[in-house]
Amino acid sequence: MPHIGQQRYAVVSCHVEGPLDDRTWRLFSRLQERFPVAALIRAPHEGEDRELWLERARAASARGPLGHHTHWTSPSHARPTGGDPGARVREEAAWIRGHGLEPTLFCGGGWYTDEGVREAVAALGYADCTPRGGGPRRDGDLLVIPTTHSVGALAKAVLWRLDGFVHAYFHDYDLLDRRRRDALVAALYLLRLRRGLTDLDRVRAELAR
């Protein structure tokens, strides 16, 4: 396996925004069975079916790495509009861990972060996938595994130029569009052929040494 300093890893993650939507979940589950996709799953909000959420989060964690994805305001509004964002991360983590799940990764909804969020993420032992660009690194006590390629950027990179560390991401709702789903699957096959695919937990373990 390449050394972190060589930054030749290729990994993929999904922002699981609609874990309770049956069709979206079926499509995501099928894809996760084919590729080592980390599920960065949105924690449940008030009024959502928490038992179904737990069932699906456990299924995702059995297939690949599990991440904690915070939407601070609502299921459809990711970024915070009030309160203490870092405290929200800690509260969600306590609930998730209290039900036997152990996420290892984090990504802020809407790519949001601040000092309090980063402190919470470091204290929880998560690797932070919120930053965009660059390679895996330590930022003080925080493990950072940046996100680098959207679906469109990945599709171009695998055809033309594939340099350095690759952390491709998509949203589960991308799978509802047949053309985007086909483009993603084709790009992941080419990525696996050209670079090989590992999973984010292996990168995190290497970084934590």
C-alpha cells in the first residue's frame, strides 16, 4: 500500500442525504456492494424514523466505512443558522455511539466547518473529509482526508489526467438521475482500473500511525 506521503490513494465517499428514502437507499446500497464507498450519513432530525435510520446505518457500516454527516438546520438545509455547531456534532455523535455505531469519518453539511466543529471532530477521533483539495494530513490533533473530485471532475480526470491523491464524492440523490448514475459508475470502474480503489478507513488508519 502506498505511503501517505506519496498521496497515490484513490477513495470514494457518498453524502447520504436521504437515508430514509426507499428508492435512493436501494440505489446507494447496490453501488456500495460494487465499490468500497464510505457512507457519510446524515444524522436523523426531529420527527424522522430513528429505528429505520439505525437499521440502514448498520447495513451501510457492514459494507464499508461509516461517516457522520451533520446537517445543522434541517434535512434540506445543511449549514447552521443558529446554535453551537460543535455542540451539535458532539450531541449527534453521542446518540449514534449510544446505539452501537462507530463512525470514523466526518463531513460537515454544505462543507461547513469552524474552530468548534474541528475541535469536536478531533476529540471524537474522526478523520475530517470537509476540506477540499490537497492530500491526507495531520492538522494538529485533527486527521484530515480532503475531498478532491466531484462526479464531473472525476469523469474528466480518469480520461485525461489522474494525479496525486483522489477522494471522489457524490450525493445519494445523484443516483436518481440515470445519466449521472451511469457516469459515476463508469468513472469508478475506470478509477479502479487505473489506480485501484482502497477505502477511507485504511487511509485513516495509515494517517493515525
